[in-house]
Amino acid sequence: MLFAYRVTAGQESIVADLLYEKAKKLGAPINALVVSPRLKGYLIVESPDETEAKNLVMNVPHVKGVLPRPIEFAEINQLLESKPQEITLNRGDLVEVTGGPFKGEKAKVVRIDAEKEDVTVELVEVAVPIPVTIKIGMVKVIPR
């Protein structure tokens, strides 16, 4: 059975580590601990025993509560599946940098290295165009 714990947002990995250590020390029958970046503020635990799953979180920091009923795998399946994001870039496209030190800057695509998933862009709104190589996932195409 799967149980969801409400935890402090941003502390999911820390709580998972604490629960893992506690389960190992107590010999609690925990099959899996799931932390998903798409499921902020929650931690999923797989355990055959509901009582053990609820006792495991007693006195663990950052745990706010347990959802009142077990959840079905089908309910969280879409949150766990990883699908690569398709980004179609062409040389000369105008893009916006969405991460890193140049976040928010507009740039023109100069070169694309699909194998390394890198893109080289030239910043547009600067006095001297600077070529910068960044990951493809850190740019967003600006529609013309």
C-alpha cells in the first residue's frame, strides 16, 4: 500500500533520509520511499502495514501529517513518469534564457549540439555580442 506524508516544502529529501535511517534502525517493513520534484510538499511511502507506516513518522522533523487513506499507484503514476521535453530549436531562432547567470536575457541561436544537449547563443541586448554555451533546457523560444 502507498501512503502520502505531508512534509515541509523543500524538505522532502531530508525527510526521506531521516525516514530511511529510522526504518533501517527499527526494522520497519518499508519497501520504498519516493520523492518527486513534481510532488512538492509530499513524500510517498510503500509499506504493507498501515500502522507501521504511520508509526514511522512519529517525532520526525518536517512531517506535518499522513493522508487519511492509502493512495493507489494509478493516482501518482503520471507524477513519477519521466518524459523528455522536446525543444525544437533552429539556427537563428530568438530565445530567452530561463536559468543561470543570464536568466531573462534574449539571445540568438548560433549553434546546436543535440548530442551534448547544448546550445550556443549570442546575447542580443548587449553592446558586444557574447557567445554563451548553455543546456538546451535553459532556453525558451520566443515566438515571432
